[in-house]
Amino acid sequence: MVKTDHLDAFTTPEPRGRIVVTTGLLDALEPVERRVVLAHETSHLRHRHPWWVLAADLAAAVNPLLMATARTVGHCVERWADEDAAALVAERPQAARALARTALLMHRHGTARASGARGVMTADVPGRVQALLGPPPRRRPATVAALVGLVLVCALAAGAVQHLGERLFDHAGVGASSQHP
């Protein structure tokens, strides 16, 4: 907790990740809204979301064609944390209200301009609130299994290419050294 009138809440990356919440924000929120904000930030810490966002932002910095992907990653980790927070308070409308009030309070106090706050202010607050007012997302085990399978196949293919490349390099080195005494 940081003692300041400034309104902000964010999570820093592991290995020594921290949840930072200002007293200004805590004082401005009702008790259930505080629980939602803390649950949201705890989700970011537990699932290492800052690293995902950082990786996506770095990839977009290297290849500007990935800017939309980086924004999507940012939105997805915010929605993930929203859903975790809604599950903790067991009242989706309360989580939606907390998100909307927090964004409004931060906007009124200029937090987005002062700190460059990403999550609350830039990740489609109206869409996130609307999603929290609806039913929770369905679990999709087939999609997850397909994604895990695809990642596994890509990793195995990369390993095979690496192994083949090493064999070809070794073979080329042996042939070159036998021709030149």
C-alpha cells in the first residue's frame, strides 16, 4: 500500500512481484469494491500476467505488425483477472460495478495520464463491464487441448530442426576438413 491521494492499483512482475494499491483508491472505494480490485490484482500476480503483457509489448516493439496482438493480450489478461475477481466475490454485477467505478474514479483523477495505467483505462472498460454483467464464459477444454497440442507439435518440430541442423553442420565440417589437410 502506498500512502497517497493518487488513485492507482497495479501488479509488478515476478520474481518479486507485488500488488501496489494506493490509499487514495482504497479510500474512494466501498469494501466490496476493494475486495474486487484486490482479487483482480491478485489474479494478475498469481498468473504472472505482467510477463505476458511485457512479452507481447516487446514483440510488438520488434515487429509493429504485432501491435494488435499485444493489445489483445492486454485485453485478455484483464478479462481473465476480471473473471477471477467476479468468482471470488460471487456476484458478477458487483465486480462489474467495481470495475466501472474504479475506471471512472481513475479517469476523473487523471491517473491514466499521470501513470500510463494500462489495464483499467485502456482495455475496453465498457466491453469488460458488459461481459461481467452476462453469464461467465464457458469452459472450452477441446480448444485448450488443441492449443496445447499445437504448442507441443511446434516445440517438437523446432527440436527436430535444431537436431537436423546440428547434424548437417557436423557433416559439412567433417567433409571440409577431409578435403583440406
